[in-house]
Amino acid sequence: MYERPEYSGRVLPDDSDITTAGTAELVLTFCSVMDNMTRTNNTTGLAELGRYAGQLWWEMTGRGVEFK
């Protein structure tokens, strides 16, 4: 279980290669994307955020990150 990211974590820029990012950056970026999903009322924007969240989720799952 990944309870707390390292203090060196940061939200990734949109054009980042998530496969080379650190786990802390993935977790923080995923949380940021999920927060942005609750704030958008644009269907296209919501779809893009959902796609990106899915990519982040599968990358984290592949690294053994668990959310409880």
C-alpha cells in the first residue's frame, strides 16, 4: 500500500512520459486529475481527464501501488 508520497513528488506536466516518472509523481498527478474531474463541466475535457486518469491508474497498478 502506498500511504504517502515522498516529499520530492510533484504534479507532472501534461506532456510527460508517465513510464519514466517516479511513483510519487504518479500518485500526486492522479489525485490532481481526479480533483479536476470533479470541477469540470465540459464533456470533452472530462473525457480527456478520464483517459489520462486511466493511463496513470494502470501505470501505478503495474508498479504495485494500492489505494484503500
